[in-house]
Amino acid sequence: MNHRAMNHRTMNRPAAIMVSRDCAAWDRACPAALEQAEAAARAALFCAGADRGLTPHGRVEIGIRLADDATQQRLNRDWRGVDRPTNVLAFPAWDRDMPAPPGAPLLLGDVVLAYETVAAEATEQHKTLADHLTHLVVHGVLHLLGHDHLNETEASAMETLEATILAGLGVRDPYRHPI
């Protein structure tokens, strides 16, 4: 199923995915960036949320920010102590042990992508910017859901889940199709 076919009604999930674009280069290089980021976030939430205790009808909120390298470098420095840009940052707000108050949405957190870094990686890896954007949004949302890649076992599980989600969006497996 391509990203256009996998929409809100198809997934039957009332998630609020708020995508903002701070860097106009995203629009010039990938005119559908906002829609693709939203579709990727929904797909990751739909496919990986249940194993984290999220119900298919739960109210969930995620923020996706399409920024530039300067913004990303500042965030990376201030929050992680690393003074350089990176492709994607995830800022989880959700604690599995602390459910949202009754009637309130579950705030999963925010995912931020850096245009220049993502665009350069896409070129270096012979990928379209749209596919790389999709992959990194899925990756970031999985981090919001508590997935990580700190050791080989976690990395393998996360990569397999990413590849499954990406296949549903019509994006080839970035781990099985090296440069």
C-alpha cells in the first residue's frame, strides 16, 4: 500500500499528527513532505502502537517538525550535549507507567528532522528525499513508542519493524538494500 492509500480512515485511529515546516527547502525539494511525514507517523503508530499498549482507538498526539540543520544542531546541543546537527531527533513525552488522565489525549512527543542532513544522506545513499524522510519519521516515531537501538538485539528488532512499516508505505527496506 502506498503512503497515499494509508490514510486516517484506513487506520481507524483518531491520532492527531501535527506536522510543521520551519525550513522552506523542504517544500522546494519535496513538495509532499508534510503529507508524507504525517502518513509515515500514522503508519508507525498504527503498526507499532499496539505492542506498546496503545489501543487502536486511543487519542494520541505527535508533533513532527521539518527543520534545518541550524535548528537541529541547537536542539542536539541543548538536549543531548552533542554540538552538531543530526538527521532525526525524537523527544518522547510518554511514560508507559503514567497513563493520560481520563479523556485527555496521550502526548507521545515530537520528532524533528534536519533538511540539509537528511537531503545529503538521501543523495549519498541513492534514495529519494521522500523515501528517506519517510524512513526517518518512522524511526523517530518508534523512538517515541520506546523502541531503541542501543544494542544489537534492539537494533535488529527496530530495523525489522521499520522495514515492515516502510514496506506498507511502498518504501524499500533501507537495511537490505545498501548503496
